[in-house]
Amino acid sequence: MATVKDVALRAGVSLGSVSNYLNGKRLKPKTASRIKKAMDELDYHQNIIASGLKKNKSMSIGIVVNSLTDFFSMSIVSEIENYVENYGYSIIICDCREDKQRFEEKIEFLLNRSIDAIVVFHQDESSPMLEKVVEQAVPIVAIDAPIHGIQSDVVLVNNYESSREGVVDLINRGYQKIGIISGQPRNYISRERQGGYEDALREHDLPINQQYIWQGNYTIQSGVEGATRLLTKHPEIEALFVINYYMSLGALKALRRNFSKRHVEMLVFDHFFVNDIFYPSISSIEQPVATIGKTAGRLLIERLVKGKEGNYETIYCKNSLRT
């Protein structure tokens, strides 16, 4: 069985460097990479339990997502993992399936495993288990929505401003009758993005027609239903702003199936590789998933390794408009 000394010899570094790596201390990227490569080649496995007991840490971070199939969330999770593993941390991913009770159960599951920190996505309301997390002084990083009533670090994108800019771009290109496939008003992201849409219309003295607003549930099917309903009842609609990637796939499906002879301009939130295959091309608001993930990773390490307390940060990562 390989030892720490074997790893140091293989990597060409000192025993102290290997120890620092295993204890989550920051090293130069090249040094950390050499140590990790040597550990992989030697099939070296740190005794995480023993190491964690020495530091009173589990060396693991819990992440709760709404769905393991959500491309946006899982892209960010990948970036978080890449960042924190340089400090010796691993991640545990839980899928709450957009169910509040299941979310509570997953948070409890993580706490029972003495997790060192927790990352949550799209949670804009506190809950009994999140309050318990705070009571136990476990750091929280909230992504995509601030948690009302909970002090934590938060990583957001400029949902309102980028939505406003995107709709203004449609208006500047001559589109005035613009519908929106939004989400439920209780949802933080839906409120921010729909708010940007409405203010863009106001700024250009265009009416906010409530009949042009469809509130879906972030699924492909609700995108199909929303686009079909809006374009059937209101054939004068010239463009659609769809605030969610999956609903935009549904809207595009409806357009091609039922309205192929009409030109309806599309603006969608989120740009992933499939957007590039559509013809004609569609405008999109791209979220910087790599930046979001690395920022969340940095905030975690500041709490876990550098001992930062209080002074919670809310960091906005800038979206970009692709037309």
C-alpha cells in the first residue's frame, strides 16, 4: 500500500507539500496537479475518516440540486468540485426533485454525515432544516437565489438587468408585440426576469399586455403549452422571451410543429451548445456557469480553510447576450 512518502517521491515534492495538499491548504496549481497525479498513479487513498477526526472535519461538502438532469446546475457543480478538490475536499450530491419535503430530508441526511458545508440551488425561502444548518455553524453557499431569513454567501447572476437588456435588444430590432413564457410569481428568478421584461417595455412606452404573459413551471411541456396558447390566441405576437432553458425547448418544439410558416423571434435564457444547431439562430442570455462555480468554490474555501467568519458576500456574475 502506497504511503505519503511514496506520493512525495513520485511527485518530486516534499513530504510537507503532500501533507499540506491532504490537509486542504493552498498550493501552486502545478504542485497540486503533480501530487494528485502521483496519488492516482499509486492508487493512494487518504484515510479520510482518520484525517477528518484530527481536524474535526469530514472533508466533504454537500450539494443539493433540484434535479440531477439539470444541465445548468450540474455544470456549476462540476466547477465547484474542480475547485474544492484542490484543497482535499470531496462533494456529496443530493437530488431533491423540486420537492420541499425531500429537500428537508436531504439537508438532514447531509447534517447526519457531519458535512463541512452545504451548497443549495434556487432556494429563496428558509426552512427548519436550513435553520438547523445555521445553528450548527455549517457554512451555506446559496446559488441563483438569496435565502430569505438566512445569512449566507450568495452567488447570483444579473437576472433582472440581463432580461431587460435582452428585451430592449428585441425592441431596437423592431419587435414591439413581445410575449413572455415566465415562471410562477412566488419564484425569485421568475420575478427578476419578468420584471426586466416589463421594465424594458415601460422604458419604450409599450403596453404590458397581461394576455401576452404565460406562467409555466420550468418544464419542456409547459414551454409547449405556453407557446401554443400565446401564439394561437394572439397571432399578432412577433417575438417570445422564454425565461428558462427547458421551457425554451418546448416553445421551439411548438413553433416547428404548429407555427412553422410564421416567423416568431426568440430570446431565451441560458445558452448551451444545442442553441448553436438551431436555424434560424435564436438570441440567448448566457449564464457564466464556470465563473459561478469557481466563485462558489472560492467562498466555500474561504470559510473552510481560511477560517473566514461573518461578512457574508453576495456576488453577481455578469450574463452575456448572444444574438
